[in-house]
Amino acid sequence: MQKIPLKLAKAGMKLAKPVKNDRGMTLCGAGIELTEEMINRLSNMEVARITVEGHPIDTGESVKSLSQLIDELDVRFRHVEGDPLMMKIKGILLERFKQKAGEA
């Protein structure tokens, strides 16, 4: 799954998540295959970003594996191992990384 700017969307891409407006109203459901017409309509509704299935676009950002993210998390929190609040934050981040890895 990849969040991309709408301007990089192409017909044939499938939405991984619903597209919602700023009021939370669903404009397109997950699983919908984009058409040029839909992309134009979303653009007219000022939708800036969408989430599509897979990783169809090279945005220049590197995609890190779960193990790489965990290693980086351990390094970042190594100096605060004795702080219960910081360990709670680390645990929350670790769970989020695992959730995101499960979505991919």
C-alpha cells in the first residue's frame, strides 16, 4: 500500500483505502479501480493524496522492512531504557510499525 499525491495517480490503480473529503464523507471506496474521469473528479474536489494498492510509484522514499524499523527504534531509544514513559512510547511505535507491516 502506498500513499501518493493525486497528481501521480494513473488509471488502473486500485484504491487501498477509501478516499474521504475534509468532512469525512467517503468519495470512493477501497478496492475501486481508478479511471481518468475519477482522478479528474477527485482533483476538482481538491483531494491531494490517495492510498493505492502495492507500491506502483517510486517517490524517491526508501521503503524499510519491519526489522529495519525495529532496529532503528532500538537505537533511538537506547539511552532511555530506564524511563517507563519513554518505553511506553517505544511500545506504541513498535505496535504501529507492526500494524503498518501487516497492511502491506
